[in-house]
Amino acid sequence: MALPTLPLDAQEFLRQRGIGVILVAFLVLAVVSSLVIPLGEAADEVSHFAYVEYLVENRRLPRPEGFVRGEAHQAPLYYAIAALATAWMSRDGLVVLANPDFVLSDAQSRNLLLHPRHEGFPYKGTVLAWHVVRLLSILCGGVTVWATWQTANTFFPKDRLLPLAAASFVAFLPSFLSLSAAVNNDNLVIMLASLCFLVVARQSQRGLSYQWTIVLGVLLGVAVLAKLNAFALWAFALASYLFFAIQSRMWRTAALDATLCFSIALLIVSPYLVYNLLTHGDPLAWSLYLKVAPLRQTPLTLAQGFDIAEQVYTSFWGRFGGALHLRMPGSVYLLLGAVGLAALSGVVLALTQKSKYANVRTVVILTALLLIPLGAVYLRFVLADLGAGQARLLLPGIVPVGLVLTVGWFVLFRSRSALAFVTWSGGSLFLALASLALIQSSYAPAPILASDIAHPGHIDFGKTIRVLDYRIEQTRVPPGGVITIQLDWQALTAPQENYWFSLQLVGSDGSVANKDGVPSAGRTTTDWWQTGQTFRSRHIVQIPHDVDPGTYMLTLGLRPYDRWDWLPVRGESTFPLQEITVTPLAQ
């Protein structure tokens, strides 16, 4: 295809090395994402990695207990590959610590977990193994990007730019990029689904063959061993064979190929299905899933349905963090929606008017044949599980979706393919970089305050940490109320341990309220601090509803995380900060 708006050397470069550039860019961004996103801060990553560790330690499928509980029902292939890849590495008993000061609506601390210094570079032990498993996920993502390019080339072999643009869309989609940088079995399922769609695409253009049928059967069987929702791919494959039969009128050939394909797939997956039947009483381990999942206790309401739809839409473009609590600005989601609608309008034009993209009808039909079973499986999940608002469960359809949107965008630009490519691929890359900047800023260390201001009333805990100043916002609270305290901390030396504080409300009969946490609200654990650095944090002490009215003392103490060796403060183990009056409830 002639590209009059691009120099000839640019045309030749794109023809020969375009996909290589995109793959390198994806790998670089994904690796940077894996370094920027702290361990365990991706959705469900702790339980996914715990599955790997269970296999390494016990060499059998996990029981529904401990950190692995939430994923114990998952098929084992992804975790087995990760376990084999890291079994030779030493383990050091990495402890996953929740951040006591994480509040979903409080921006001072975006990390769900604490990340002590032993998670830092150079990586070793369990931390190194965790990063290696993340690299395996990135490789899966790279194969998906390559499969996108190959699929687009299969349907539009004469167009140099459209396949590269489709690959760029998938590679730089923030949700896909961040997922590829995390430990999650969805990465393997998405890769296998992309390869399945590529095989079906080639069969649609080149006719059925036993070679591709065997490959598809293997992919279908292996996909189910990666995740049971991959049975949706089986429905897609069956529908595609029916579609081929209707198109070619070769019913017998399609029936024989389908029989061979599903026989191979069933042969591969049967041992695991039998294991589930013998162990859990059903081949799909649904009974185990019902034991470990956060299930709905009431029917789904219309309002909840709209909430889930909003969550799916925003997480398709990109929502990040363990609770998917890191969001791009609302205006960005609106803009992306407008771009998506414009691209879909281009698809409609291609379907209703004469277009050089003659295969767009086949692409749309095969996309629908994949998305319908994926959507049905997802709907079943929505009706059962409270954590359903995640578009990653639909990302096995990312290749055809990306291809359809890309075709629609190119149709809008008509003969100006170069401009369509630059805006589509460049916009995708810009979005990826912006989302990476958002993630990096969210998990950046706590800001360091100026430390040259005199604080005559400072409080020293041993010779390690000093409280320069503190401010208590409420000194009179009712039962059930809260006390908010702001603390300015300073490192007297470079602490070598992860210190925790304890705020206690103490009365004549002992402690009635307690708040444990980490100075700087957990954004930077104390073993990262350097001498003289100063941090500010804010913490909330919740007063129980059954506390009797009266006068209590709010105290502060510091100790190492794993020991009760309190740092001495003015000859005591804790320091009295302020008298607090718990007032009677208003009548």
C-alpha cells in the first residue's frame, strides 16, 4: 500500500521493523511498570503469588487457606510454570504486611501493603522470585501484542500501518500494560485466547486444515488448564466452525475438524477435570469457588448493575492498585469513550458502505462470536461474586476488540492512513506514559519536610526517632467518635528496622482504644529513612461505642515490627500526649 504522506525510508522502516519497535516499547514500559508498582499492589496479586509459593513448598495443589485462599480454586498451569521457573531460587520467608493506615478515600497513603527495605534493589530471595514471575507475565503480554499484529495482518495483508496500529492499541492500553506487569493467571489466559483467535482468523482466510485444527485443539485444552473461564473459548471455537460451515457449505469437513479439535482439547484437560471431580465433587471446582469467593447475599439490583458497568468501563481503559482505587481523571474516561464511539462509527461505515477493508464483516462476526460467550461467563461471575467489577476478566477478547476499534479509526481517516496511524498509536503511547506517571506518583515515597525548624517540645524515642511536633484535632469525643492526630517525625539516625507506633487511649482500667501503624502512614517504612529526614503523617483512633464517658489519656509508643521491645521515651515505654474526654451521647 502506498504511503504518500510518509518518507520512503519511514515506509521501509515500518515494514521491516515496526512490530519490533512496538514490542520493545511494550517490554520496556511493562518492565518499568513492574518496578514502579510495589509487590502486592496489583489486584489480587498477593494470593496469586501465594499460589506459586505453595506449589514450590508443597508440590501439590493448594488448600483454601492462608493467603492463597482467594485463588485456591484456580486451574494450575500459570502457577506451575511460575513455580518451575523459580523453584531453584532461595526463599527467605517474605512477610506480607497490610498497611494499617490505608483508607480508600484518603490520599495520604495509596499503598495497601507496607514495603520494607528488603523489597528494594538488589532483589534477592522471595522478592527476586516475585519479580521473575512478573517477567513471565510480561512475556505473555508480549506474545499477545505479537498475536494482535499477526491477526491484523491476516485480515488486512496489504495494509502496512493498520496491523501496527492495532498492536500499539493493545500494547499501550493502560489496563493491559499494568496487568502484564503483575503476577496474575489472566495474563496466560489472554495470551492463549489471542493465539486461539489468530488460528481462527487464519482458518477464516485460508480455509480449514488439520494442522491448524490440531493447534487450536491444543490451545483450547491448555487454556482451560490456565483458567476455567477459558471454556468460553470452546464455545467461540464451536461457533466459528459453524460459521465456516455456513460460509463454505463444507459441513462434513467442518464437523470432522471440530470433532478432532475438541477431542484433542478434552484429552488435554480431562485429568484436571477428573481431579476436581474426585477432590471437590464437581469437574469445574465450583463448590470450592463458592467456599473462597466473596459471594453476593442478595440479588443484584439495577443500581448495582450500573455501578458494575461503570467499574468495567473505567477498568477497561485503566484502573490500578490492589483495590483498583487509582483512577485516571474522569475527563480522561469521557475522552476515551468519545474516541471509542468514533471508532465504532467508523466500523458501521465500513459495514454499510464500500470500503477497502473488505474483511471487516468477518472480523466483526468473529469478535461477536468470542465476546458473547466471554460475556456470558462474566455475567455468571457478576451474579455470584462481589468483586466482579474488573474488565480484566473480559480481556481474553482484547485482540479482536482492539482490531475492530483500530479498523473503525482508520475508516474515519479514509485514505490518510499515516495520520490515522500517528494519532492512534501516538495517542495510545501517550496514554500509557501518563498512566505510568500516575502510578509512580501514587506510590512515591512520602514527601520529606524541611528539618531546620526549631521544635523545643520534641519527644525522643531512644536515640532513633524523634517526634518533632504533634497536633490532636479532637479532645472531646462521644463513644463511637474518632480522634485525629498529626505527627511530625524525624530520624535521629538511619533506622535499621521497620518501627511501628501504638496510639492508645488509656483509662484507669487499662486501654480502651488502640491504633497501630507506621510513621509516615506506611508510605515509607522507617528502615528506608536516612538521618535527619522529617516526615508528616495523620492517623485516626476509633473510639469504641461501648466506652464509658470519662477522662482518658492518649499515649504514644514505638517498637520494632516483630518485637515488643519498646523504645524508651523519657524513662518510660510510652509517652502521654493529651487528655481526651469521652462525652456522654446526646439524648
